[in-house]
Amino acid sequence: MLGKDRELPIPFVLAIIGLGTFITALDQTVVVTALPSVMLDLKIPITQLDRVSWIITAYLLGYTVAMPLIGRLGDVYGYPRVYQASLVVFCIGTCLVAVSSSLEWMVGARVIQAVGGGATVPIGMALATTLVPKGQRGLALGIVGGSAEAGSMLGPAYGGTIVEALNWRWIFWLNVPQSAVIFAALFWLPNRRDVTAKVDYMGGVVLVAALLALSLALSRTSLFTLDSPYPFLLAAVGVGLVALLVLVEARAYQPLLAPALFRSWSFLTSNLTQVLVGVALIVAMVTVPLMANTVMGKSPFTGALWLLRLTGAIPLGAVAGGLMVNRFGSSPLTVVGLAMMAVGMFLASGWELGIADPALTIHLLIAGFGFGLVIAPITVQALSSADDDYRGTAASLVVVSRMMGMTLGLATLSAWGVEHFQGLTAGLEFPFSLAGEETTVFEARAAEYSSNVNNAGLELFQRFFLTASLISVIAIVPALGMARGKREP
């Protein structure tokens, strides 16, 4: 069934797909621990830290906006060849990053790198549903999703190790031989080109522009604090481009966004669920280390270990979800995963300053496993709504939904968190030393002020976790609607 008179071993196919996804997912977060070395090497002052964050943001934007077009290219020209072309783009970008001489150069190179890297997840998912027997597709999709999560999770540790052993540029040079192995292995996979299908390039350009404008708008906290008109202008441009996209797609012979997808209740509810999962996930991932490093008074390393208990369970949940989806169905399994997310975050919302193991670990493992458990069933349900010639497009839109949810969640969290914290501490006055005041009295007032600020911060983080729990509960509503679609792709 797998091509030219031979059937490739399923573990071999999954190893190629999973490793490619893992390698490119590393680069989403690998640069986090390398930023101090990058700033020192490129002579970027600490006062320009906000500009340096674009090294990360540029990759996330490029990773997101090009996915649907590349997914469609895979539908038309064959997934292995488009995967290989994407790896070439990824390597060109990664080499340009490795030789960067300025921040602007590096940001531009990261976009190129991300365009190639972003293709690996949807193309990998499409390959999994094409080359793997029907009964094992859920597991295959779980492995692809788990590989992506594992790459993002291990990125900071991998980057820190390379920086310590060599220097930050080697983080990117090492991508080349790794990608070359995947590139060569892809020749073993049959390339099934659809000679009757066409790529809607005009629709692709408009969609990329629309996603870029909307992503930039959603990533600005001033969209919620009303401090600047620019996010609203970007959002207006994005909405205008969406309207233009509707007109372009209505005239296209084979539109990039097949109308059948958006007439499918199963596809729409799967993507809505994915958006809400993305919002809840970013709230949890930001809150855990931030809470540890501030009000809890823990070291950054301890905060990272706390987060690892959450993120480390996600790949395990993803594989487990893939194993169980055919038996229990997409909608019920997604609801179970969302319930675990809600329970884990609700338990975390009750953390006090003295929270410790085993409660801390148990709460984070429950939530993390739930986040992973929903990956395969949501993807399976979305892909089941797509015809064979639009699976790459459908897979890319599922990933985009999650990334857009995370972008929205991060901006909302930043804006609401700052405003809410200011509200909680509005009545507190900084304890300046008064003339003639005894030292013990001043120290007592300072300790009381510090305690009140810590309590306000604790209450804020508790509400963050509670919000993530409520969003997970809300996501159950569209997840139940997924049951109206087919069970398997």
C-alpha cells in the first residue's frame, strides 16, 4: 500500500516524520537560552531587550503564516518532495542565522528558517494519514504531535548545552546535518503527485498577508490596554484581507481554502477547540515559571523544572491519545483531555506559597497529560473532514488555530495581568523611612508591604490558573460538537 511494489516498515515511516518535526520544533524555543550570548556577540545593549524578543517572535510568525500555503503545495506536488523543499528553505534560513552580523539580519533569517520549518508539522501529519494503515493513523498523528511538543520542550535545554560546549552559532549549524539525514530518508517515501490539482497562489498570498496582520495585532498587549491605535489598524487590515480572501476564493477554480472544509461542522468545532486549547496552554506555560520565580522566591532553574513537569507530560499524553483515539473516538477522548486540563489547572489555582511535592507534581502532570491527550483526536477529527487532496491544508489549519490561540492568550494575559495586578496593589503605599522612626518599626512596615505585594501576586497567579481551567471547560462545548463528524480520517 505504501508505494512502488514495496511496503515500508511503519516504524521507519514514523521515525522519519517524527524526527523531522522534532528537529524543526527545537528551533521554536532553542534560542531562548542563547539570547544573552547572542546579545553579547552582536553588541546589542540590554536596553534593547524588546527588540531582541523579535528573534523568537519572527520564528513563530513565519512558522504560522506560511503553513496553509505549504500544506496545499504538499497536496498538489506530493508530500515528500514538498517536505524536502521545505527542509532546503529551513537550512538556508538556519545558515543565514548562523552567520548573522546584526539583529535585523538575524530576525529576517529566522523568518526564512521558520517558513521551511513550519511545513514539517502539517506535511508530517498528511504523510501519517497517507502512508500509515487506517487503524494506526491516530498513533501516527500522536507521534507527530508529541515530537513537536518534545522539540519545543527540550529546545531551551538543547540550546543551553550547545552554548556551553561550543557557541550559539553552532545551534544553527548543527541543523544542517540533521536535516540532511531527513532529506535523504524522504527519498524512500513514495511521492504521490495529484496532476489534476492546482495551487491557488493568489489565495495563498492573501491568506499569508491576512494571518501576518492578525498575528501581529493579536501579539500586541495594547490591543487590550488601548494604549496605542496600531494593533487596531493591523486588525482592521487583517479583517480587510480576510474579506478580500473570501472574494478571491469565490472565484478560484480550486481554492486554497476548500469551501467543503468550512461547511463541515466537524472541522469548524475541531479548530475552535484547538484555539481554546492554545489559549489555555500558553496561560499555563507562562504562569508556572513566573509564579515560581516571583512570589514563590524560587530560582530560574527551579521554575524551569516546575514547567518541565507540565510540558514533559504533553508528549506522553499525545502518544497515549493516538493509541486510544480509534477505540474511544475523537470527541469523547478530547473531552477527557480537556477535563484533565481543567482539573489540573483548578488544583493549581489553589496553590499557596508553601506548595510542594507531591501535590505540585501531581497537579502539573494531570494538566500536562490532558494537554497532550487532545492533540491526536482533534487532528484526527479535523483531517476526517477533508478530502484526500486537501489533507495537508486541513492539517496546517489545525496547527495555525493552536498558534493563533497561543498568540491571543499571551497578549491577553500580559495586558490583563498587568492591569489586574495594579488594581490589587492600588491601595498599598511603599514604606519610605520616616524621620525619627525606629528601625524595627520601619522593618515591620516593610515586611508587611512585601507580604501584601506577595499576596497580591499570589492571588493574580491563582486567577491565571483558574482562567486556564475555565477556558478548558468552555472548550468542552465545541469538543462535544466534534461528535457530529466522522471518527477516523
